[in-house]
Amino acid sequence: MQSANIRSAAKWDFAAPRPPRAPLNLAGRNNGRNTRGVISSNVPSDRKPVVGGNPFGDVGEVCINHPALDFLDLDRTTEREPSTAQLEVAVEAFRSALQERTRDRVQLDWARTQNNLGSALLRLGELEGGTASLKVAVEAYQAALQEYPRDRVPVEWAAAQNHLGNAVLLLGEREGGTARLKEAVAGYRAALEERTRDRGPFEWSATNSNLGIALTALGERGNEKALKAAVAAFRAALEVLTPDSQPLEWAITQSRLAAMLARLGERESGTARLEEAVAAYSAVFEEGIDEVLPEPLRGFIQAGLNRAEQVLAERGRGVRSP
């Protein structure tokens, strides 16, 4: 499922600098990494995959017994995506679990279940469209944070802040306005207070990438400062991502950085930003990553490069691009 904000690569629009992305995978695969736009990484690397006919297993029990577990990553042995029906079952399982594991009796288990309920609802909301499930997902994450004291469970607190950012970002994209997008930015920045580069470089990089996406969305709605902040966030994420270790994520983040630079270059005088954009897009092809990229993403990057080169050439001739 692609975001409604993603335009066709054939009709390039600097106001929509997002590459096509894979279906939402909140927890991700490949050792906590994923291939979609918003990245969430809080899955223990030593966790054994849950095997069975139901990709969620006994979600109500399994998730409560694994504090840092995001249930959407239970099916690590297959690339299968959960159906709406499976997600609805998962939502009901979490709600049933909350009847037994109440806030008064087991605060942290209650918070963990709320967190996973939020993840199920967020996934469901993306598949369904609309905002109803997303709003309830936000409420679940906010509830979890009430019993996730930062001083006692900083890892879970940061993960929940990141998840909340994911939910309000998607909600903000669908609702319009900027209030939700600002909430997403605040959530990611809060997560980065604990997800430092020294403590967890990949989590730090992933959250910076998420922050860049939220700032991009905010910038698309008229916030010029957000566009510049998005550039800084994507650059930070790329300090950890490499073409060798995470080629797809690196290419996606590199293309987002390039698109932001190109957009800013369109608005500014001179050619410095446009030259940076061309270099950023070209790096993907120079690394040879384009050969293994999905066609929509490769086309997006090529179209962005072509457009940036065109505007740069026109700028050099004193022609202002429309």
C-alpha cells in the first residue's frame, strides 16, 4: 500500500519527495530493519521466531511475555503480510488480554499490551484507509506511555514514543493541517532523547529517518524551516546506514535527502543545493544499488535525478524553471 502523498515518478513533484514504499511493517524484518518509509526498531536481535500457522500465534500471551516485542514482527520466517481479518483478530486478542491484565494489577504488562494494541490498530488503519483505527491507535500508545516511566523502562518509553510518532504521522497525512504532524515530530524527538547513537546506532538512525519523513510532510504544508530540518535528519540517518549493510534503506533515505535538497534548491537562488541533490541521487547509481532496487523506487530516483539536472542546467543558463 502506498501513501496517497506519493506521486508517480513519471510526473515529478518536488512537493512530494517520497519514494514508493513497501507495505507498512511497523517492527520490520531483517534483524529489526525494514523496507518501508517509517521505520520502527525495538526488536531484540536474539529473539526466536514464532512458528505456526497463525503468524501472530497467541498474540495476547506472547506479546505480554516479551517486553520489547512488537507483535507485528512475529512472523519473521516469511514475507507474508497480515490480512485485515488477522489484524482484527489480533486487536480483539489484545483487548481481551487487557480485561485480565488491568492497570491496577500489573501496570507494565498493561502498558505493553496497550502498546501492542496500538501497533495492531495502526497496521489495520493503514490497510483500511480512513482515520478511525488510527485515532484509537494513538489513544493506545498514549495510554502505554502513562505507565512507561522513562526512568524505569527507557527503551520501551522511547519505542512507544517512536510508535506514537508513526501513528500521528499517518493520521496527520490523512486529516490535513499541521497539528498531527507537529505531534509526530515531537514524538520522534522525544524518542531520540533515549535512542542515542552511542546506545543503539541503528535505532538512532531509524528514528532520525522517521523524523525526516515527518518534517518533510510538515514542510509540504508550508513550513520552510521543516524542510531544512528534514535535510539534517536524513543526513544523520545516513551516518549509520551504508550501501553494503542496508542497501534498500540507504537508497530510500538517500533519495529522500536528494529530494529535499532539490526542493530547497528550487526555492533558493544559486546552484549549491541543486548540485548537492544531483550528487545525492547519483550516489545511488554509482554504488550500483539501483540494480537491485524495485522498479518504482529506481524510477523515482532516476526521475528525480533528471529533474534536478534539468533545473540545474536551466539555472546555469539564467532560466527559471516553472
